[in-house]
Amino acid sequence: MNLAFADKLPAEWLELSRVFMALGHEQRQKILLMFEPGEQLQLLQIVQTSGLSRTAVMHHLRLLTDAGILRRQRLGKEVSYSLDAAFLLDALTRVEKYVRDYYGEQK
């Protein structure tokens, strides 16, 4: 048993824990799957498509933005969101690297 991280996650995993927390909710996954590559969506578009209340969508978007998965851009009164695919791929790659390095190709 590895007890090194029983009390505290390593600093490099703190960002990853936010990513996986954000990805761990079905509604947030549905919101992410709405984005086409390179597309920006406005809050109203996501509200109308998701069937969720504006407050609920704003909550989910805030968690996804805070985790670094979405980028938020204000254009006047409008706010648009886009998927930061490079960030998400990097986070997933870091987890994959850890598993490969630590556990190897166990069968």
C-alpha cells in the first residue's frame, strides 16, 4: 500500500482533481458534448438546448470554466464559452502517463 498520498494530493494533481470533479457530472458532460470543434456557444444557446434553468447552466459552466475545461469570453453583454481541447487533452495525457509510469503494463 502506498501511503505517500493518504493525507494530501501532490500539487500537480490538484488541477487534475478539479478537472475530474467537473467531468464527473452527467449534465456537465452533456454540455461539453454540445460543442463542435472550435465552436463558441452563448449562455442562452446552452440554456435553450439543455432544458436546464439558467441558474443551473451557469453553475455547471462556472465549474467547467474554473476547472480549465471551458474558456469564457465576454463580448459586450454577451458571454460565450468554448472548449479548451488542448487543456483537456493535456490533463488526460498526464493521468495516462502517471498510470503507465507507475503501474506499467500490468496484466
